Amino acid sequence: MVEADLEYTAVAIGQNLVDEARVKAFDEVSVSSAPSQVPAGFTGTNKFGGANDGETYPLFDDFDDYHNFTRTDTTVHGIYTTNATVTYVTENDPEHSAGGKTAFKRLTVVVTSPFLSNSVTLSYVKPY
């Protein structure tokens, strides 16, 4: 198997998760209505992750439910493990964690496989 084929599959798996997450509500408090205060009313990072809301995949309803999410996919090109993290970022510095609530969240998806020489990383910043 050519490394490029393995990387293509890893990118497709990672992009699939990004596409799935990006259409979800920005925050648990915005699933059914607007928050009373932006960004103060948003979920704290200590509450990120679907398990904190009693939700399980694939029934996540908001973007930060994907925090610390791990999935294993078996394809014709092998086994791939996908790990996702979510953090608040600022509009001016989307590469680094903001350290507090903002109107922007970044999803980072890392896909690995024992057959890949390097992991594949994708990121998406979701604005409120």
C-alpha cells in the first residue's frame, strides 16, 4: 500500500468527523435557545465532552461534545484511530487556547494508524 493512499484515507476519516461536528450547535446552552450572556453563558471547558451532558456518540448535539472523543475505524486500508479535542480560541489567535470562554471554539482532530509514518491533523474553528 502506498503511503499516499493511507494518508488520503486518514484525511477523509478526519474530515468526516469535522463535517459532522461543524453542523452541531455551538454550545449546549445554544442547542434550543440563545444564551443569556455571550460568551459568559457558554459551557466551561471543564464541562466539555458529551459524557458531561449525559450524551453518547452519535447523539452529540453540540460542538464541544466532541472534546476527548475517540473513535476507531476499520477500512480496507487498515485500522485508524481518531482523537478529537475542543478548546476556546480567539478570532485573532485561533492556533492557541484562549484560556477562557470566547465566541470561537477550535476542534482539532488527529488521525493515526500503525501503517502511517505520521499522524494526520485537521482543525476547524467554529464561531458563535
